[in-house]
Amino acid sequence: MKTDVLIPRPEEIELKLTLPASDPANLEKQLAQMPALARRKASHLHLHNTYYDTPDQILRDKRMALRLRRVGSDAKPQWLQTLKMGGTSTSALSQRGEWETAVPGAELALSALQATPWSDIDPDGDLFRKLAPSFVTSFDRTSWTVRRRDGSVVEVSLDVGQIVVEGKSIPLCELELELLAGQPSALFGLAQQIACSIAVLPEHRSKAERGYALADDSLNLPLRAQPPSLSRKMSPSEAAQCVLREMFCQFTANLNTLRHSDDPEVIHQARVGWRRFKSAYRLFKPALDVDAVPSWEPLQTLLTVVGELRDLDVARTETLPKFADAYIAGKASREEKWKALTQALMQSADLQRKAVCYALEAPRVGASLLGITQWLEELPQGQALGEASGVPGMSLRRWARRRIARLHKQFKNMRQDADTVESQHRVRILAKRMRYGIEALKPLLSWRHTKRWYQQATDLQTSIGMARDLVQANILLAKLETDHELTEFLRGVAAGQAHGG
């Protein structure tokens, strides 16, 4: 992201934040008392927005949104028609084209789209005639305009309401910081001031994207890895931004989702996202300014409770169920003990999930996530390949191959000496790093050469992981003080697997 030029129009640049800990009734008061917003007059509007698309969602596929907004009361409304296009879907900072026009009434006007890119995709108006209402957002907006001495102008908007589609609805409570003038860094500076006292989370999905997700029941699904396409013409820092942004998005998106979902896969994908992010950071480290990387220390408590919840979920849904029949063996007394164990694990997981949500309500967590978001957006672009690699004239493809080959060499050497539990754990971590690295850089690699390495890493990670999961399950059972006979049975199973039984 370039930060040394003023933004052109018509372009919308905004930072989206959800508010995990706040009571909507007190938010306006909390915000109004903050130094950055104090003594600034707030404006209040009720906004009712209808989003349109074709039955087969052509606009959604083209990353476009078309809405009709009613501003004010039913008795004396104003109508605005807005077309939005483009923008990244992997960052809380969105930059996209925006064309907004006043229209006379509660109907879309094709004439209002004439000075927009709409004419390029729909020259004869056929697409416009197929449009129909898709969903509605309705919310109260409180806004403050912040003007800085450096000339930047930011509009801070608190939106509280709901998204509605076909009888379904979800609450809406978020902050939007829109850049009206100046440099995008002004958005992050103001957001960090807010994050000092109010918990925030970066939100990569627009209201329109959440409306579509609500309509097709995909709103609370886990977000899995979606490695981006890389061009061989990219610099290492450009590739790093592309890769790291997607991985960080996977982490933060699933953090947002787990506040509303108890699906074990959501917490799993959040943890995977963070591990992929850390692995890619190490992979691209030679191409990055490490002095500019924000501290991850404020996230440590959150990451710990996320890991503990994942261990509980793995034990109760994957590891232990495989041994239920062998333990029960048709005996009613053992069946009761197993049911009690299952119930205890479920209760522990529920409590741990609450601990994760509580950790998300710490303002320092949101401030750290914001810092990482800003660092990713401001990564220096166009760094010469020779600077990152130490070899003048090196292509990105060759650079990627060298990095993966180096990882494989480390993996191979460590694997030969993995004769203890601790060393096996280290080689498993390295196997994950190699697998994540190959997945991230796959467009730049020769799959014929790396396929075998990838399979080796996957197989070893799986085999060592199964043994570790059983050991971890026994540790959890000891903490729960479960029945002695059951505990000894599982210890026996773990010992048998350790010796190839």
C-alpha cells in the first residue's frame, strides 16, 4: 500500500472493526469521551439499505455491490444509490471504487450508473433489468469527523443495527473509519487510540459480504487456507505481503467467527491460520524489515487459551472416541464411566471457549492485531531481489526454490536425529513449516521436485501427531481427575502405540 500520496476519487478507503466486548447501549458514550473524539460534534442518522443482485449473484461474483440507501425518516427520506467495486477481501483495510448518486425515489436508476464502470459490464442494460433485492442492512450511525494538523481527515462511524434476509437476521455493531483526506496511516493512528480502551477486532468482510453469507447460511463457517496466486514478477516483499495477508486473515476471521460458533473446526482453523502466518514470516524473513514487525507478545494469553481449547476438542472429538468400544467391552459400568468422561470433557471445552471469548475482550489484543494489520499493509514494495537474497539478479522463482530447499535440508537432518519425544516434536513443527511453505509458494515451485517433500512432511506430521494427541489426552484426563481404571487403560494404549503396538 502506498502511503505517500493523497487518495484519488472516486475511491473509498476505510478500516473496518468489530467490537467484541462492548455494550451497544454505552458505546456512543465511551467513544465520545475519548480524547480523539471529545469536543467534536457527533452526527446521528438512521440508514436503511437495500442491496440488489441478480438471482445467480453476478454482482457478488464480480466483487461488486449495488445498494439503495434511505437516509432519515420515513416521512421525509433522502435516497442515495451507490455502486462499489473491487477491493481486497483479505484485509480489514479496504480500498475500492465507490460511486454514489442522489436518486429521486425508492427505485434503482440506471441513469445514475452512466458515469461509472457499470456501462462496461452492462452496455445494453440487460443485467440491470435482472436486479432484485437480496438483503437489507438497517442501523443507526453515529459519526465524528476528525481533522488533523497534517491535513488528514477521518470519519469515525459507529453502526448499530442488523442485517436482514428472508426472515433471518444478525446484529450489527462495528466501527468504520473512512479516510476523507490524507494518508491511510491516519486510519490506523486513530484506530490505535480507540483500541487503548475499547476492544476491537479487524473485520475483513463488508456488510454486503456478510449479507450474502447470511443468505446462503455460510456466515459462521470456518475459513480455511486459500493460498493466493503469486506472480514470478513479484518482489519477495510483494509476495510476502500477499501470502502473509491471506494467512493473517484466516486467523482473524476465525477469531471473529468463534464468538458466535462452537464448531471445533473454527478454533482449529484459527490456530492453523496463526501457525501458517508464523511459518511464512520465518520463510520470508530475509525479505522483511524485522525491526518494523510489531510485538506479538500481547497475543500470548489468547494463543494459549486457543491452544488449550483445541487440545480439548481434539481429545473429545478425535482421539478418545476411537477407543470407546475397546474400553467399554460390553460392560455397563464402563459405559457409565465413559459417558461421565465425555460429559466432563464437554464441560471443560465450554468453559475454555468462554475463556477464549474473554481473552478477545482485552483491548491490548485488538491493538496488537491492528498493529500487525498496519504492518502488512505498509510493507515496502518493489525491493530488489538481490537485496533480499544476497544474489544480484535472482528471480523470485529461484529465491522460493532456495528457501524451500533449505527447509527440506533442515527437516532431513533433524529427522535423522529424532529419537526422543522432544526431538520428534521439533521435527513435527519443522514438517508443518515445510508443508505450509510449499503450499504458499506452490505457483513458484516445481511440483515434480517438491511433491515428494510435501508428502514426507505430511506423513510424518500425521504419524507423530497421532501419538502426541494421545499423550495430550492423557494429560487432560489427569487434570480432570477421571476414573483411575479408565486413566490406566488409556495410558496403556499410549504406551502400546509408542512401542508400535
